[in-house]
Amino acid sequence: QAISISKAINTQEAPVKEKHARRIILGTHHEKGAFTFWSYAIGLPLPSSAILSWKFCHVLHKVLRDGHPNVLQDCQRYRSNIRETGDLWGHLHDRYGQLVSIYTRLLLTKISFHAKHPEFPPGLEVSDEVLEKTAGTDVNNIFQLTVELFDYLDCELKLSESVFRQLNTSMAVSQMSAVQCRLAPLIQVIQDCSHLYHYAVKLMFKLHACLPADTLQGHRDRFNEQFRSLKNFFKKASDMLYFKRLIQIPRLPESPPNFLRASALAEHVKPVVVIPEEAPEDEEPENLIEISTTSTTEPQITSDIFEQTFGPPNGIRDDRDAQIESLKKEVDMLRAEMEKIKLEAQRYITQLKAQVNSLEGEVEEQRKQKQKALVDNEQLRDELERLQRVKQDSDRSQRLCAEAEKKANATEIRYTKLKEKHSELINTHAELLRKNADTAKQLTVTQQSQEEVARVKEQLAFQVEQVKREAEMKLEDQSVQMEQLRQELDARRDELDQAQRSLSHAKQAGAELSAQVEALHAEKEVLRRSVSEKECELLSTRGLIEEKELQLSQEADKATREIRELQGRLLEKSNQEQSLQQKLLDEQFGILQETVREAEDILRDAVAKLDDPLHVRCTSSPDYLLSRAQAALESTDALENGHTQYMASMADAAGLVGALALFAHLTADTIVNGSATSHLAPTDHADRLTETCRDCGQRSLDYLGLLKDKQTLGHAELGDVRRALQGVLQLAQELRPKSLDIKQEELGDMVEKEMASTSEAIEDAVRRIEEMMSQARNESSGVKLEVSERILNSCTDLMKAIRLLVMTSTNLQKEIVESGRGAATTQEFYAKNSRWTEGLISASKAVGWGATQLVESADRVVLHTGKYEELIVCSHEIAASTAQLVAASKV
């Protein structure tokens, strides 16, 4: 089997020999799987040769179809290797590489389908009863199975179309070895397509019996398209000599089945593919049984020894010779039986090894699935715990907010009560001050009544006023002031005693003075008592104020602590809100990045179609391209608005995400339709349109790349993208058919008018240059005049040369027309050669426009308002237009 694999899969551009493929398939049946095949295939250098990969896919297709049923399970493990091979060759512009990419997609689709529906063997041959049982009675299952069959058939047809497209391109003959290398896998494709077509017809009739016809319109359109492709494929294959000796291809009906008529199912005939019996190929001789050789040589050797020893026999055999012969025969029989037993034992050992390998594979697969289930379970458990923690934090935050609100309300009530108490204290203090003022007034009246002791009363009033002011300013100093007042009163008592002693010594002054002194003493006693009472009241008031101040300080400290605690909770809450806000911003940015990546994939896929050879058959009209480009250009406004809105509020990316999706789809549609339009456009326009579409895709990808980074997100601009789309729009406008404008008048008249207008433009340019020359001579001199004259002389010579060219071209056209090359009149000649005529008209317009631009540029240069580079550009434009006119005239 290993030798057959190395001979079947090689780099020679020749088809795989059937004997090698048959040995590989027999090997899979012997070992009950494809272990040996994959152990050798995995070491093949597939990335080094596209032909090697193509033949590997062909052999794998045959092994899947005709090998042991366990082959499908073995191939499941190597899906990634098949996919990597297809992706590698899909990125390279190699003819076989493109076929390998398509073939690997077909093989992956085949493996996935049969793994999902084990009722269908890889050979796709099942009875109608099995098909009915697999489809079941559920409409959804029938619908899904039909879609999967359509996808399967699409992959088969895409491979056949790609092979025939390359053969048509190279004009190949089917008897060539290189062509047969490409055609050989189509035998398996024909076998698959016949069964898939039959099953699709059966399921379509079953669907139409369960669902309304309008619902299945898309299914019918897709089936009709596949029917036409399959019929074309079978017709091309049946016409080739290569297939006629290898396979009998069935014929499909002229028109697809009418699914709207249930009786049409009876008219359907299952297409049957017949593989004729193959002639035995020259194979290497193999000694299947070696017993015969040994059994014939041993008697010969024995007889030779007997003849050498005793001479030739004389024809008489005794019983001993007969026994020897019988024993030899018995030995030979026993040896043959022993060999058979060995072969049987070896076969059993091989089968058991294959079963062990398959069981080990199943155990490994179950272990992987169990490991994956454990990982998924662990992830779900972590996610559930995280959600529970988030919920608990949310509940705790709500409770803390409610408690904080309650405490804030209680603190506000206590603060209101304290404020009321403070107001009461202020009012009480003001009342006491008013009473003190009344007392002072009474004291003043009493002092005025005593003229002799006025000085003492004035001092006392001053002291009382001083005590009152000190009591208002500082309550804690009242005790000290009262002590001073007592000392002063004692001093005053001493003074009164001295006055009494002086009165006693002066009794002759009269009894009236002594009575007045006694009355004054009594009044002093009354004042002393009143001052003591006021002092007590002040002390009690001071104690009350200190108590209230202490209570206020305690309440303030408590309120401060509560406020700090609330501020800490509010800070923690704000931090949580900031983290949630940041998480929201990150999620929105993540959504934007996913959308940007999806848009990049869409645009890259569209740009890749510019170089996809399979897209060459797709065509489009300039009008449809114009509508797509206009829609894409309009979507940039919505994208710019969404970008502005997202930069203003990064917590809401909905507008930008929606605009990005619309922009990506419309721009990709524009690029794809631009490529399709270029397939029918002239070469020049086609190249320009393709490059413009490529530039549009690149500009769009550059813009999306700016959106992927937060630092460059704000600097993303759509100016380049708009200019690229406008370029596509302009090219689409140019490619629109202008036949309606040309039909208004004859082409011949248009040519003459354009040539006449070009001549007039050139003459007008010469006249303007002469006017500029005369004006320059009047307004300048010296070096400036010399430079201007040289410029204008060069322009004049150029205009004269162009005028001569246009005149010569006009005369040449008349000469061609008058020579009578297949046309009777000038109008008929130009109508018959309309494409040449349109090129001539455009060239004439370009020459006239270039002359006008040259004169304007020369005018600005002479007036020192323009640059010399403008003259260079205009001269290049005129050179290009002149070359176009010369080319049209040569044609």
C-alpha cells in the first residue's frame, strides 16, 4: 500500500493509475480504516507542488468513495491538514493551485455532510426508502437537508466548471497526459452529481407537497441554475473521448422537473452512471501461494539424488517407495494447511489491530469531548459565580444608598433642632442684655439724684458698662470681671468709711449731711445686691451656654463623622460607576472593533475578486455600477455622522456600527460590480476601472485601520475614500453607452464637426498666442521678454504642427473613405466603423482641449501668475492626445 501511495501521488502531470488507487482502496478494507494511508500522506511535501496536491485530493476522493466506512472517521481527524493545503494554494496564483483550493473545499464539504448524515455513505448510493426515512416528516428537517444537498452539489459543479474553464483557455485535447491529469477526478464528480441530483429532485417534490409554492421560489431558482450547469457539464464530458472509454454518462431531460405539478414525479428518471469493466492492466507478477513451488522442487531434488546414487529407476516400485510418496504428499498437504492457518491468523491479527486503532481513536475523541465539556462547565460555573457576585454587590449598594439617605435625613433633622436651640439662646442672651441696660439706666437716675457722690456713681456706671461689654464679648471672663468689681466695691466701702469718719469729725456740718450719707449707703447696699443677682444670672447663663456649646460640638463631630463616612461611600460608589462606565466604553469599542474587522474581511474579499479568475465570467452594466457607487458615496455621509456622534459620546457606538456595516457592504458591492463591469469594457477603461476599484478598496481598508486604534480614531477622515468612489462614479459615467446621443445625427457629420471645431480651436489658440506675443513685447523687455518670446514661439510652432497633423488626418480620412473600402457613402463608412469613429472623435476633442489649456497656461506664465510645470503638463497632454489621434488614423 505504501508503494502504491508513492506511485499514485507524485509530481508527474499524468492521471493516477487505476491499479495503484485500487490497491490503496483494498488496503483500507484490509485494515478497516485509512491509518496507513494517512500515515504516509501526512509526510508528503504538499506545499511544494500543486500537481502533487491535486493528485492527493484525487486519491483521497476515491478512498472516501470506495474505501472502508471507517475511512470517513479517520479523515475527520485530518480536516485541518486538508484545509491548510487548500488555503495555501488558494493564495497563490497558480493554475493547479486554484483547482486544489476548490477541490479541498469540496472534500471538506463531503466529509462534513457524511459525518452529519451517517445514513448517506460516502459513495452516496442509498435507496429511496432510506432517503425517505432520513428526511422524515418534519418540514424543517427536509428543508435543511435540501439546502445541504444544494451546497454539496454547488461544490461539485464549481470544481468541474473550473477544470473546463482552464481547458478552454489552453485549447487542450483530452488525449494529452496533462489534460487527463485535470480530467481524471471528474469521474468521481460525475458519480456524486448523479446521486445528488436524484436526491434533490425527490426532496423538492416532497417540500412542494408540504409548503406553498411562493415559499420555495428561491429553492426552485437555485435548482434550475444547478440543473443547467449539470446538464452543460454532462454534455461537455460526454463529448470528450477520454470519458467515453471510462464512464457512461447519463442524459438529463431537456427541461428541469415541474415541481408545481405533483404528477411530474412519475416522469422523473433516476440518472444512472455506468463504469464499464476495465481491461486487466500489466501488473507485476505476484506469488500469491508459494506452496506449489516448494512442493514441486523438493521431489525433483530428491529424484536427482536418487538417480545419482543408484542410477535411473528401472520402473519397479516397491512398497517403501509408495509409502515415501504418500508421506511426501501428506507432508505437502500439512504444509499447505499450516500456511493457510498462518494467513488466516495474520488476517485476524490485522483486523484486530484495525479494530484496536479505531477503538483508540474513539476513546481519544471521547476524552477530548469530555475535556471540552469539563472546560465549558468550569467556564459556565465561573460566569454564574461572577453574575451572583455582581448581583450581591448591586443589592448591597442599593441598601447602603438607602441607609445613607436615612442617616442624611436624620442628620438634617438634628441640625434643624440645633439651629432652633441656637436661636433660642441668642434671644435669651439679647433679653438679658436688655435687662442689664434697664438696670444701668435706673442706676444712672439714682446717681444723678445724689450730687455729692456723682463721681462714685459715674465710676460705678462706667464699671457696669464695662462689665456689660465684656459679658457680650467674652462670657468666660465674667468671673474675673466680677472679682474686680468686688474689689472696687470694697475700695468704695473703705472710702465710705473714711467719709463717715470725716462726717463724724465734722458733725458741725449738720445732721442733714449725715442723713444723706446714710441714704447713700443704703442705696449702695441695694446696688450691691442687684449686682450680685446679675452676676449669678450671668454665671448660670454662661454654664447653660457652655453646655449647649458642648452638645453642639458633639453633634457637629458626630455629623462630621457621618458625613465623612457618607463621602467615602459616595466615593466608592462613584469609582464603581466609573469602572462600569469604562467597561461600557470598552464593550462599545470592542463592538466597533468586531464591526471593523468584519468590514475589513468584506472589503478584502471584494478586492480579492479583482484577481480571482473565477470572477471573469461575472459581468455588470455601467448603469448598475453607477447606482452602486452613488449609494456607497451617500453611505459615507452616514458613516461620518456616526463617527462624529461616537467621538462626542463613546458610550454609544450604535450609529457608527450600523453605518460601518452599510458602508462595507455597499463599497464591496461597488468593487465587485466594478470588476464585473471592467470585463466588458475597453482595455484602457477596464484597466483604469480595475485600478480605481483596487485603490477604493485600499483607501477603505486604510480608513478602517485608523478606526482600530484609539489614538488614531479621532483623525480618521473619509476624503480619500470619497475621492476613490467619485473616480469609480466618473468611470462608470464614461462607460455608459452613448448611442442615444450619437443617434441624433450621423457619425460622419460628427467627425467632420469635431475636426472642424478642433481646427478652429487650434487657429484660435494661434491667434491668442500672437496677441500675447505682441502684448509681451509692449509690456516687458530684456531677459523677461526673451523668455516670453521663446515660450510663445515654442507654443506657436507646436500649434502649427498640430494644425498640420489635424489637416493631414482629415485628408487621410477623406482619402480612406473616397477609396471605397466596402462602403458607398461617407455616412455608411463611419456607421460601419463606429468604434473607430468614436475613438477619432474623442482624440479630436482631446487635441482641441489640450490646445486651449496650453494657451491658458502660456498666458498665465507670461503674466507671471502661473508655473512652468503647467506648460510641461499641457505639452504632455497634447502629446498623448496626438498619439491617440495618430493611432486612430493608422487604424
